[in-house]
Amino acid sequence: MITKQSLKDILKENTLNVLFKKKDGTERKMLCTLNPDLLPIQENKNYSKKKIENEDVLPVWDLEEKSFRSFRIHSLIEYTVVNTTDL
């Protein structure tokens, strides 16, 4: 099984088609990335409280919905690397 960190590393360099099972049991496909060149520009906000990261959940940029989405690592069924020139 792939780890959250290894999947994050792959997503920082690539675009992936992921297939995962949602909480309600349905399957969802998502074209996503963490590649900084494909992410929207984010303003640097100084938060007074540190956000606690859920180790089971991976937030990603959904290229089709143009927003951040997330999925649970253990719900991942499969993923494939997509050539960004095909987008």
C-alpha cells in the first residue's frame, strides 16, 4: 500500500488520475495534482493556530473542479500518472 508521503511526492511532480471510494461507498475519479506550477496562487495567511493535519486524508488540487478536494489514503483504489501535455 502506498503511503501518504510517497503519494504527495508523486503529486508534487505529476498529475494523477485517481480512483477512490467515497464515504458513501460510491467510487469517484479525479484528475488532481500538487504540482506548484498548476496550483492557484495562494495568499500567505498567518494563522494564530496551527492546523492539525489528518494523516489519513490527502488534500489535492482537482484540475476539473478547479478547487481543493481531499480523499482518504486507505480509500484509494488506483492511480495513473497523466502526461500534462495531454491536458
